[in-house]
Amino acid sequence: MEKFAASVRQAEIALRDLFEPTPLQKNDHLSAKYGAEIWLKREDLTPVRSYKLRGAFNAMRKIMAQGGAGHFVCASAGNHAQGVAFACRHFGAKGTIFMPVTTPKQKIDKTRIFGGGAVEIVLTGDYFDQTLAAAQEFSRAQGATFLSPFDDPNIIEGQATVGLEIMDQLDEAPDLIVLPVGGGGLSAGVTRLMGELSPKTRAEFVEPEGGASLREALLNKVPTTLPAVDTFVDGAAVARIGTLPFAQLGQFSADQVHLAPEDRICATMLEMLNIEGIVLEPAGALAIDALRDIPDLEGKRVVCVCSGGNFDFERLPEVKERAQRFSGLKRYFILRMPQRPGALRDFLELLGPDDDVARFEYLKKSARNFGSILIGIETSAPENLDRLRERLEAAGIGYRDITRDPVLAEFLI
């Protein structure tokens, strides 16, 4: 066995003190949908509902075995924080976890529960960059060990145990493995391992469309900071790919990186929840979502890594809303309506039998004889809304579809 694979095996053996291998499940629904043999690596079923525990545990294990300080510090608003907290409690090590002030209470409470009395949570900074700077400064001042979520060789080695378990659980190596990418620790570890154990296995990567840091780095041939990031896929919305992960991932082509639109990810999350009963966070659904874009799947054995399931159900209405917009079942229009009795009734008569008014708001009187109305329409099939637009045009009612207008949608919807 090659050197990296051997060290990953040691990490995997040690990891069994915490939990058994996560399931690798063949999914009949997805297999039938894509004409392939689709397997899901269920990292949403670790004790902290994400793979992040693997890297945190491995880094702590190796540092403490070398007599390192038993005080660990991290900055995270989510899965890395929970993994570090759980590992601190396991090792009896002191942990200080910095989280943004804006972190949802649910995530703070879960981190506190996983850490028990071993961790202290510090809420500081409105934005993650501020939180990160405070954590690193605290770590230097205290002489503590700062644990990066992905830019650390021991973290990468720990995340690679996902790939080792996949190889142990399958009787034959997969033809393809689909990996979600945030900072790159998981994908760097798994691809390095597969390069040693199964070089014929192809890797495809997926990032959220609003946080494509790996693709940008591959195009520029160097890690590049994105000017802006859409934080909806909070588990993978990273502005800059890690330096160490990119040292491994730089060998791949930008064509192997697929960008998943945030609204489409929502549709995939609902599909897995409603059909399979699987709860995935946005980042956890990335690999499944990318199957829509990957060519030549038919007849292949494909493993999708479901990286996490820490989903706050208070976000479900937003997820449903975005999924409906992606599927074309919900649209928002600004109508220019004449200011006369009966004008609204005339519009309502244009609606089809399956069209439902989900939002209605009078905006302002935009001219002497006309006013503007924001209206949201839900329906049962996308073509219903196409026919509604045709009826609006025939009736001479001015309208603007703002469903996919990022500026107007943000302020009005």
C-alpha cells in the first residue's frame, strides 16, 4: 500500500473509537433516473451529521500523540465547529470555538451539546472573516493549536477516510466519484487516496454556482479569491480554495468542476426529502444535484458523497420557494394596472384553473391612471405560466417577470 493510503488506514482504524463506517447505499430512485448504478456515501449519518468530524479527530489525535498542547481553537459557523467540539469532548481537550454573532442559535446549541464541558463558544464578528481573524489572534496569544477546516495535512488525511470506507464497502471500485467542494479538504484527500488505490476511478467535482472557488483557481492555475460569494450553500460557500487542497486538485481540469445553481440545489433537497426521506443540507445535496450535468453516466457505477445533513427546518419555506422558482412552478410579476374599478377582476379572470395567487402587494401609483402590483403565482405545471403571459399580452396588461432578477427579487420577494 502506498504511503498516503497507509496513513489514511491508520486514521480510519483510530476513527472507529468514535463511530462505525457511514453507510454506502445503492439508491434505486437515482439509479433508475440516470440509468446508472448510483451509490450514496451517507456522511450525513456521522454523529455530527457531516464528514468534518473525521478531519478534526485525526488532527487532534496526531497532535496530542506528539505531546502537543491540549487546547484547540477553530473558527466556524457550522459543521467544522461541531466536529471540533465532538473531538474535544472525546479527547478531554480544551476547545475554544469562535462563531459569528449572526450564527443561528440552533447551530450554537448543537456545538455546545457536542462539546459538553470541554468547549467554550465565543461569538464575535458580523462576518466570518472577522471571526476568523479573532480566532487566529486568540490562538497565537494563548499558544493554542488553530485547526483550519481544510488547509491542514492532517485534516485532509482524516477526510480521506471517506474514500477508504467506500473502497472497503464496494466489491469493485467505482467508475466515478462525485465530490462536493468548499475549501477542498474532502476532495483533495479522497482524490489523492483514489489515485493510489484506484487510479481508473474518475473524479468529478461540484461547487455552488455562487461560490466556485475551485473552478476559478483551475482557470487561473492558482488559488484566487472570489470577489463575492452567495452564502446560501453555507457548508461549501468558500471564497478561496485552500492552498494545500489545491496542491492536489490543481491537476484536474476546470471541465471536471460542475456549478450547481442554488435554486436547483433546493429542488434536489426536496426531491431527496419527499421521495427518499433523506434530509440533506444544501452542501450535502451538491453531489446528487451534479448528476444532472455529468455526461455518460449510463451503465456506470457512481458514488455521490452526501457531505452533511445539518439542515435547519426553519429554512424549509425558503427551500421550497427557491425550488418552485427553479422548476418554473412559481413566478413573480410586476403588473401595470389601470386605476379603474374592475381592473383587478379583469386580471383575475385571466388566471387558469390551476393558477393560485400566492402573493399580492400594491406597490405605488406610478402614473395618473396606472398603478403597480407585485403578484406571485403558483401553478401545477410550468406551461401554465407561459400561457398566462400570453393572455396578459393579449389583454394589453403590461407586466415584468422579476422571478430571476437578482436585484428586484432580493428587495421585493
